[in-house]
Amino acid sequence: MERDIGDLTIEIDRTLCIGSGSCVGLASETFEIDEQNLVRFQDETPDIDPERLKEACAVCPVDALRVYDGDEQIVP
């Protein structure tokens, strides 16, 4: 699953997700843990500081969140 947020594209690989919730702890307005204990995007994604969004993705212990700036992968 993928979503454009500001100038960044965020990709969630739910096959890697272990539901640690680290990303939710840093960006709960963007991510949530669903009934399968896996991360997903909130239905509505408000504006978020891009640096905080990148940090929320970078703390994933299994690299299930990837961030792209154009064609360049910047996280992890």
C-alpha cells in the first residue's frame, strides 16, 4: 500500500510489518494499527512535518516502511 503525503511517497509492506507501533507513536495522524495488528494509513492524512514523517518510518524495526522523494528511496 502506498500514499503520497506532501512531496513524499510512503510505502507500507504489510508482509514485513510486525505491529511494533513505533511509527504510530511518532505519527499517529498518519498511521494506525489495524485489527490484524499491522500498520496501515489513517483514512485521512493531514499535513505532517516531513522530517517527523521520515523519522516515523525510519524507526520501523523491520523496514516495513519506505519513503521516496521522487524516484529516490530515502528511508530506509
